[in-house]
Amino acid sequence: MSNLLQDKRPNYTVPLITITLLFFMWGFITCMNDILIPYLKKLFELTFFESMLVQFCFFGAYFLGSLAYFAVSYYKGDPINKVGYKKGIIGGIILSAIGCVLFYPAATFSAYGLFLGALFVLGLGFTILQITANAYVSLLGAEDTASSRLNMTQAFNAFGTTIAPILGGFLIFGSSPDHEITAEATRIPYLVFAGILLLVAVLIYNVKLPSFTSPEDEVETGGLGALKFPQLRLGVLGLFCYVGGEVAVGSFIISFLEKDYIAGLNEAVSKNYLALYWGGAMIGRFLGAISLNHSISSAKKVVYMAAAAVAVFALIFSIVSLSFDQISFFLVFIVLNFAAFFIGKSAPARTLSVFASINVILLLSAIFNEGHLAMYSILGIGIFNSIMFSNIYTLGISGLGKYTSQGSSLLVMAILGGAIVPIIQGAIADTDPVYGVQHSFIVPVFCYLYILFFGIYCSRKLKNVEHAGNVTGH
């Protein structure tokens, strides 16, 4: 957001820690969808297409909520600028908590439609948080350190997505592979989530947060607005493809690993591998926070990145119920991730292209191979997803000036990809034995191919932002 005026200059440590806690819970609850999908599929005897309505309702709320926000900001002025970031964040948290509470009647009446309604409300709450909290973190400090700060905050969001399959899977699936599937299993966990969210809201309400404003006369009505910029138009589709691809892959991992010709694992075991997928994003974001920090020398970057990789890998190993032999393959992806960062030379567009290329190769390997090679290929995608949201977001809003806020709401609207792509993949997966789950991964292949194109386009057309930092993550 341009020409932001800071009312005062307090110490940002406490506000940043508070918002980071919110990001952690946000990531945790979002990743719970990957646990709900196989759970609800069995409970209500759904097809893959029907079970993917979980993601359709959740991420569809992002589209409708962002569309409404864009319409209001386009015709009436930026709502967040009027009510303030703090009130906006608290409002988003409360709406998210209401969505969690709605799981109780959904489970009580054992109605799939009520579950979908609860997810829609939850998604609306997270939409407000996407628009407010992400931008707010970028303001909590100097502009030249926003990249590192935001990537670090998003790394804790990824930490939430990493432990969600383990803790959330235990709460819903239990520890026994022969657990009984009942609707009531979701009641207490989501009530607990609602309680924690409300506690975070109370904490944010009582913490003294700096306020930021922007001049109202900057908002213009009429014309194309932010849409007149080609990098934004292409970036919106790029973010649509990224979120769609990431969510689709995560949504199908448990079902993929259940196949006898892949790994033959039950939910209680495969949830640990799902944690690896999301844990990879956490590793990549920590490495990205260091790699894209231009105040650190190249020699120190290598040392810091190596130390961060070892520490986060050890953390993931302590969380998952897997032996070192079962998890050691992931070290190969960490080394490959290191190489990809250095090939990208800390340039957002170049790094985006390299990461997208690798994910296309990994997906094709998962489609055409079987056994451990296919399993490892699909799990390795997470670590190369890590910086995609942030790089696409940054490249999309580069050079927008006074249209930055409006462009940001359009980019958040593109999270609709998480609603559309999984159900398309679900429809293909339902054609088994013609195509089935394994070959349905061709859908995210096309998503990453477009991201590759977008990265190449930006590397040629937006030379001035090749050394810009990242902005935010999913």
C-alpha cells in the first residue's frame, strides 16, 4: 500500500509475535481440511468429486469474500482503511471462530451440507485475515526488511500446517487403524479451535498495535483500475493455479498413499507423510526468508540456510511418527531446494520459474511411476511450493502504486483456485479404472506449467523487481 503514514514508532516485537500466533492457528485450521476430506468421504460414502466440495466451499468463500471487498473498495473506498487493521483482524478471527462452532451442529445432525456451510463461514473469516493480517505484517517494521519478516511469519503459518495432520489426525482418526468413523469426532476439536481463536482475538484486542492510515484521495473509481496492469492480470491467474495445485496435491495425498501399488498405507500412518508435505513448505519458507534477505552476505546465507534446514528438519522429525529411515529421503529434497535457491540467485521471478519446473517433473514422476519413487515424488512438491505464493504476489503487485490495495484484493480473490482445481481433479479421480487418483495429478501439472510461464514472463518484463523481496505466503 502506497504512501502509508505511521502514526507513531513503537517497538514492534510484541505485535509481531501476537500476529505470528494468529498465523500459526490460521495455518493449522486450514490444513485440517486435508484430514476432513478422507474422513467425510468415508463417513458419508462420497465420491472424490463430492468430497472435494470441502475445498470448494472453503476456498470458494475466499473468492466471494474478496469479490465483495473489491467491489466495496472500488466504489466506496478501502474498508480496512476506514475501520483500521486491528478491528479488521479481530473481525476476521471472530467470524472464523463462528465457523468452527458451526461444526458442532453439523456433527450433531451428521449432515454433510452443514459441514460445508461451516467451512464456508470459516473461509469467509480467513478471507478477511488474508486481506488484513498479511498486509499488516508488512507494515510492522522497515520496508527493506518486509521480505524477511513476512517469510518468517509465514514459516510459522507453515508450522501450523505441518503439525495439523499429526495432532488433528489423532483427534479425528485416533491412533488405531481400526477406528470407528463417527460425525461426533469433529465436535470437540473444532470447539477447541474456536476457543483458541477467541483467545487470540482477546490478546490482539489488549495488545497495543500501531495504527496505519492512507490518504482517501488516492482511491480512484471508474476505468479498469488495477486490472490495467498486465503483471497483475497474469499474477491473478498465477495465484489461482498455485493455490489450486497446492491444495489439490495435499487433498489427495492420503488417498494416493492408500493405493497398494504406491504404499498401501492407512490414514493413521499416511497423515505423518502428509505432515512432510506441509513441513516442506515450512523448510522452504525459512530458507526463503534468508535467501531473499539482501542485507546478508552470500557466505553467511549458506551458513544460516544450512543451520535453519537442519533445525527445521529435526523439528519435523520430532513431530512425525516415522523412523529416520522413513524420513531420510527428504534430505535429498532439502539439498535440491538449496540448489534451486542458488540457481534462482535470490530473484523472485527466476526462483519461481526454477521451483515450478521442479514441481512439474515431480508430478510427472508421481504419475508414471509406482511404489516409493511415486510416493517420494508427490511428497517433495511441498518444499518447492514454499515461496510461490509470496513471489507471485510480489510480482503481481509490482509497480501498481496507488492501485496496490485494490490489486491485493484481486490476488486474494484468486485463492478461488483452491476451490476449483481439487474438484476437477476429483472428477478425474472418480473415473477409475480409466484414469483414477494417480493420473488425476495431471491437473496440477498444468497449474505449475502456467506458473513457469508467469515466472519467465516476469523475469523478462519486470527487471526492476528482480531483486524485490517476497510479500506473503498461503
